Amino acid sequence: MNLQDRACYLKVRINDNKCECLLDTGSDVSVLPLSYVKGCQIRPTGQTLKAANGTNIPVLGEATAKITTPKLTSTVTAVISEHIMEPMIGVDWLCQNEALWSFGRASISLQGHEHDLVVRPPNKSWCRRVVLREDVNIPARSQVDLSCNVVLGKREWNSCLSPAAREEVHWGTRTSPLK
């Protein structure tokens, strides 16, 4: 498989942020990280988000931001979350801008203007750190569910959720042997 076959990112500027946006035809709505809408009014929304594994993603509201390419100036009204790492352009914006996606040419036409697409940026890796809330002694040959926080960047994820939202969050981890 050619890398070009997986080109599904569009280089844009959202407000003052240069970035690569994931074009997500599996999402009805566009989703932006909070950091991309600084200075924009965040309005309440009834929209909810679910991750691919079915867990809820906390939503702060929705906002409208300026989105530009060298050939197009538009706006995107998106659901805003602090728990999204990259901007995702959904079917709402793609339809609004008359998108015609050519997977074979790794390009997309927006309002009649052709744009080249790029593959996922290799330097965009991130990880979540799970931190125990307190010291715990686990007896030998036993198993224990532990209370923890997830740290995303330098921010504790659990600390920004309401108590009701904390109850709904479920995380799965992959086991690996300790060395």
C-alpha cells in the first residue's frame, strides 16, 4: 500500500493555528480541541461525543472558527472538547463546502478548489499517563481496581470533569509484564 493511499489530512489554518485536520467522514460533526478556539465564544450544545470504543468524550460546547487554506476561506462550527488532540473535520463541514474527495489522487476539491491531502503527521504522537491518587499496597496473588487520574499533557483529565461525568468515564488499558 502506498502512503498516498492513506492521505486524509488537510493542511489548514484554524484561527491562528497552522495544523493538519483529519477529514473524518465517519463523524457527523466537526470537532476541535479547546486550544484552537481561544477567543471564540463557546456556546452551549446538546451535542454529545462518543469515542470509537463507545465511551463518552466530555464536551464544553460549540464554537465557530475561521478556517483557511491557500485557496479557501470558510468557517467551521464545531463541537469543542479538551480531550481531543487534533482537529477533525466532519461531514457537516465537508457538505457545506461541496467536498469531492479523490482517494486515488490524494486530493479533495472544496468549493471547486483542488487541495492536496497529506498522510498523518509522524511527529504528532502523544500519550496519556495514568496516575494513582494515593499509594496502594496490593497483596500477592490478588487483583484490585484502583482509583486514578489520567494526565494529558500537563493537565489531570479527571480534575476537569464534573462528579457525574467522572462516573461515566471508563478506560481500558493493555496489560504488559513489568520488567
